[in-house]
Amino acid sequence: MRQYVQEIQKRKDLLVYLVQSGLKAENRNSYLGYFWWLLDPLLNVLVYYFLVGVLLDRGGDNFAVFLVIGLVAWRWINTTVNGSAKAILKYSSIINQVYLPKSIFPMTITSTQLINFAFGLIIIASFLVATGTVPGWQVMFLPLIIVIQYVFLLAISLFLAYVSVFIRDVDNILSHVTRVFFYASPIIWEGGRLGPAAEDNVWIDILVTVNPIAHIVTAYRDILMEQSMPDWTGLLLIGFFSIIAIVVLIYYYSRNEHKIIKAL
């Protein structure tokens, strides 16, 4: 495994190149180009604000900021998960000709979407300024929460990229799975914002307690909106188990890369 990790380190220039090419390819044929990195999360916020805040009247105070934080954090999750299924498959022609550590490709997906998330932070900052919401000193922990989300998504990306090589149906299933997690996580809703009947609903409490996405999204809102400390117990557990999963998956890649080549 040590040799495999060293091989990944030698290919760091390739990782940077793949990230850059991935960013260019996303909006290559678009008239607005890179402006979509800002426009896409903004349009999502407007759609769900109209749906939940206007039509359903479940927005509550400062709902625009609440919504933009959840949707920008979710966009990173959603794009990474769906892109990971094809992370290795789309480079099959290169893999069959040149030896490359296969784990580099899911790393590329997660890192590319991290940069997209950085553009989403500009949208969040704009909403904070527009609504007069001033984060407290807790905002200094923002980079740590981003790192925790990154390692969480990297673990998922490594797993999905490997499994998808052998089970091609995973790509078709993921869109439905992510949709379930979107509505099962407090992306556009919060207990009190759903109405009085939801405030004492034990199932909502369970969803938030065991759902890592809920912990991550809530942590962003805590430090940016509420001027309070996030739930470090949940976040550190997510980070800890994600790192263990990454180590196990890297080891598994190093032992089974020949199987990937045969499957491709």
C-alpha cells in the first residue's frame, strides 16, 4: 500500500491537470461559461424559495440565507456522488493503455466539485450581506467543516467509482438515492419550518441525528447564521470514520486494480 500511495503522490500533476480539464469541460459548450458556477445555485435558491417560502408559506425568518446555505452545500454533495459513478469508466481508454492509480479519478471528481463549491460560497456571502446577517467569530471554523465534508465525499467517491466498474446499474440508481437524501435532509426544510405537526415528530429527529449530510449542512448554518458552535461530536465522528474508510478503500484499490482493468 505504501508503494501505491507513493505512486499517487508522483501523479499529483496529473490530478491537477484532470481537475483543470474537468472544470473547463463542465461549461465548454455553454454561452455563459463559468458564470453558471454562480448562476446555477442562485437559480436553485430562487426556485425553492418560491416553492417553500411563498407557495407553502413555510419559510420563516431569514429563510433565504437558510436556503442558500443548504442548497450550496447540497450541490457539492449531489454533483460529487453522481459524478463518481463514472469517474473511472470515462477514462477507460487511458487506463487500458497506461498504468495509473485508479483512485486518482474519484479524487479528481471530489476536488473539482470542491472548487465549484468555493464559487457557491460567493453566493452565500452575497446573501449574508444582502440580509444583514453577520457571522460571529465561529466562522473561523468554516475551513474545518469544509475539510470534513471533503473527506466524507472522498470516501463516498472512492467507493462508488470502484463499485460502478463492476455494477454498471449503480449510475442509474444514484439519481433516485440522492433524491431521497435531499428530502430526508434539512436542505430546504427544518423541523419548525414544516409546521407545528413536525416539531415533535420523532422520525425527523432520527433523520437529523443519523444523517451525516444533516450534520454537515446544519454546521454551516450554525456558524454562518446562528453565531453558534456546531455539533463537533457528530462532525468529528463523520471525519474520523471517513478517514478510516479512505484508508481501507485505498488499500483495496492497491490490491485489486488488476480487477478494474479486466472489468473495463
